[in-house]
Amino acid sequence: MAEGECLRRVGRWGRDQAGQAPSPQRGTTELILERCDLEIQANGRDHHTADLCHEKLVLRRGQRFRLTL
């Protein structure tokens, strides 16, 4: 399966039309992150949750959020 085809088949929640999560492709390797910024201040402001917690990310379900890998 071509990469573009896989992206088209997978829906909004990471599942295909049959409701199944896509299976790993042969020859794939793990993604090891060196840095992940959850942008707590910006997301807290955008989600109106900044007053709830300054140390952890608090989001509202269904709203977009930012992160930097």
C-alpha cells in the first residue's frame, strides 16, 4: 500500500473505514523523540484552562492543540 493511500484510508480517529487501527508496515522503525514541547502556556490560553494547571497540559475535548516535536 502506498503512503498516500494509507493516509486516505485512515479516518479522523486513526481508524480505517471498518473501524480497525492500521497495521504496522513491514520495515518500519520506531520513532524516538528527542524533544517534545506540549506548548502548555499557548494551549492553556487557547483552551481557557491556563488557570487550572501550570505544570501539566489540560485540553478541552474536540479542540485543536499544538505541540512541537
